[in-house]
Amino acid sequence: MSIFKCKKCENEYEADVQTLAPKTHKCPKCGEINGREQNTRRNKYGWETPSK
């Protein structure tokens, strides 16, 4: 599980990107579909921007 921040409403939520086929997930607060590329992800060191 990874913690993501919604690009629309900035809500933080958990999503399991390993089991999601297209690597997209819906924000449970506003319903915005977010992809791994557009989001910052939090790890034990704080927020990071995924590198391509």
C-alpha cells in the first residue's frame, strides 16, 4: 500500500498500486481518477515525486 495525494482535492488516501492493472486509482473523497505519474507518494522519509 502506498499513500497518495489527490491532484484535485489534495486528499490523502491509500491505494495498492500492485494490484491495479492500469495503475490508476480513484480518490475516495472527490472521485477524481489519479495515476501514479501525477501524484506525489509518501514513504517513511516524507513526500516524494516518483521519478520516471
